[in-house]
Amino acid sequence: MSLSSWGNYPKIKSKIFKFDKCSTLLNILNEHNDLIVYGNGRSYGDSALSRNIVKSKYHNYFLNFEESTGLLHVQAGVMLSDILDIFIPKGWFLAITPGTKLITVGGAVASDVHGKNHHLNGCFSECVKAFKLMLSNGEIIKCSRQENSELFKATCGGMGLTGIVIDVEIFLKRIESTNISQVTIKTANLKETFEVFEEYANKEYLVAWIDCLAKDKKLGKCLITAGSFSNDGDLDYQAEKRKKYLLIFLHLY
């Protein structure tokens, strides 16, 4: 079948393999040595495309949660949206928050995604304690900053080239509300933009939408949104239902 990533280009004819346990994955590896893992298809370009694709989103069990530390242990196919649906009402949130929740944890590790709080907390790997990785020979090893540290660093942002992420331990952060107190500032040029960045640098989340067509004195003008979680105790959360027309738009994009 033809497969593509989020941008819908390029499309590659691929053979798709699904796995829900490591023994199945090992059999796939024994039969094919030219494959790559595909999470939920939200990467840009061809970063997760090959003639042979292993879909990880079916390997999606929650394994353990330590409420005292916020350490969550999940299989690599768990979606960030699933984590949010379960843990926001309990007062927990992703420590590193990318621009979409529709990606797998394994994909977040492989891409070492950045988020809206990147200026304070860095990329996704900063909240990763450890993960298990299946190497090309089928061996499964544990990687952390203390154990197999070089492979840990190479896998975070390694785009799936070091092996297949099996499960991941990540730290969540405590929140007291689902609401974020935010402000949006309109800037006239690049100088004002950097001044606002400095002024709101201590906010948890900081996002800029820059007008890339602006020129001359208006170069760098943008809308900047800065915010931090409220402490009003409101943890009522319901996952948004995706609109049908939005699904059609994404399909056609």
C-alpha cells in the first residue's frame, strides 16, 4: 500500500507490519533488515518511510505509574493524547509539550520533539528517564543517562536509526488546573519581538507566530502568546472531539 507522513508527500509503496508484542517484532526483524518504525504518521517529509514499515501504535499498553514522582511507564505506541485523557483529570500533564498530541511516545523520543515550553525545559528527552531498545540483532537493552548512555543520546532524536523503541519511562508534571492564564502581544518588528521574549521568559509556555512576509521596518513582526498554568483547582477535562470536516481537510492536505 502507499504510505506517507503528515505532509502527504512523498508517498512510498510499503509493506506494513503490525506488532503488539516483542516476539512478533523479533520475527519481523528476522525476515527483513530494511525497515523503520512508523508511529502515527505525523513526521514531516519521508523520515519514517521505507519499503517495510513497522507500525508501533498497536504496542500501546500503560505499564506503571508512580504517583509520588510522576514517573509513567508506557509502551512506545501509546499516544500523547491517551496520556492527557487519563492523567489531566488526576492533576498531571506532559512535562514537555509538543505542538500536537497526536503522536506516539516512541515517536516523540525518536524525533526528540520540542515544545511550547522549550525555552525553559528543553526537548522531549529531558523528561525521559529510560527506555528499552530492540537492536537490529533482536537484542533488547535498557538505555538511560547512566546505562548505555551513548545509545540513549543517539536514540533521542535519532529518527529510529539506532533500533526500535519498545517502552519508555517519562516524568509527568503536577498541575492544579486545566486552565492556562495567558496574554497575547502584538509586536511591530524584530526588536520588539525580542524585547517581549525577554520580558516573558519566565512564563511556562511561549509561542510566536511570525509574519514571514513582512519586510523592512516590519521585519519580524508577530503575535506572541505567553502563559502559565492557573492554580484555580479546576481539573475538569474532556478530550476535544475532532470535527469531521477537519479530518477531511487533513486527508486532502
